Amino acid sequence: MSDCPYYTTCNMFKEYANDKTKEAPLFIFSNLYCKGPSQAKCIRKKVADSLGQESVPVNLLPNGQAMIGTKGDGWPEDVKKLLPKA
């Protein structure tokens, strides 16, 4: 399987790359979603494909949740509409 087309320019990895508290989640998510079997389920990719990569909130995780220690309540409505239903 090839890497996600957005992997090298993903703002989430750029934002949290030097944050040791986010190291484990980034590793897990990149192996599952960016380079792995769950790529088709990635919410970040879905938002980027639908609204453009610049519309993907930096703290949106591939599973549709907010990054640990952050909240998603400020995300635009068009992004929220693409999130999985709880």
C-alpha cells in the first residue's frame, strides 16, 4: 500500500512533530491510517479530498477525534458534517 498523498504535507505532523506527548499517537495513527490498512477510513483525508487540504483542522485526528489535550468545538461546520456519527 502506498502512503497517503497528503502524508508529506500534513499539517498535523508538522504541528506536533516536536511535542513528545504526541509522539506515540502520531506514530500509531501514521502506521494505521497514513501508511496502513485504514487509509480509506481516514477522516483527515476525507476532509482534504472534499474541502481541500488547507481546510483540515491541525488537531483533527484520522479517526475524527480531536488531538489529545485539544478540542474540536471550533472546527468549521463543513468539517463537522464530514465527521463520523457518534
